[in-house]
Amino acid sequence: MLAPVRQSYTQNIPLHWTRVGRLPGYVYFNHAVHVRNGVGCSSCHGDMTKMQMTYQPHAFSMAFCLSCHSNPQQNLRSQNEIYDMNWQPPADQDKRGTELLAQYHINTSGLLTDCSTCHR
């Protein structure tokens, strides 16, 4: 499984990546905005440390995105937990998520689900 990585390294040639997640061409997605605002990798991509081969655990559909955008506090975590693949929402996630909304200055007055406010 690591042979292509080793070959790429020893021969100094780019590694060929196979795209796993596909989005329509009109979709703009910015990982940085999500990471900067407390949404960790595993919330969307699952526990990558346990995947022998990468797969897409969720259908990246409009419904998937809107479910989080309409209730973001359920997925928010501290910056030191962003890359924790084993993160699970704690029992007090409702309280903690609400505090993180304020800390990250996230306004949930409908703007997170209004696509006309999305900026590149």
C-alpha cells in the first residue's frame, strides 16, 4: 500500500492522488474557514487514523452541510481539538458549543444557511 509513496519519494515524481470526495463544480468549499471556526476534520471525514484506505463516510450533500450550518454548536470544538480524530461531543456539548459560538464570533441568525452570503 505504501509502495506508490516510496516510489514517488525515491524517484522524485509527484504522487498521483485519487479524488475520493466529489462536489459539483458550482460548489465552493473552504476548509480553512471551518477549521478556524472550530469544526474538526473528523466531523466530516471520520476517523482518518483508522482508515486503511480513505473513503467518504458521509454523502457531502446540501442536506449534510445544512444540518451542521443550522445547528453548528453540535460540531464545534476548541482549537486544540481540531485534529483529534477520536473527538466525541462531550455530555455538555450544548453548553460548550454555545460558548464556542460566541468565542468564534459565529452569528447563527440564518446567515449560515443563506447561500447568498457565501464569500470566496
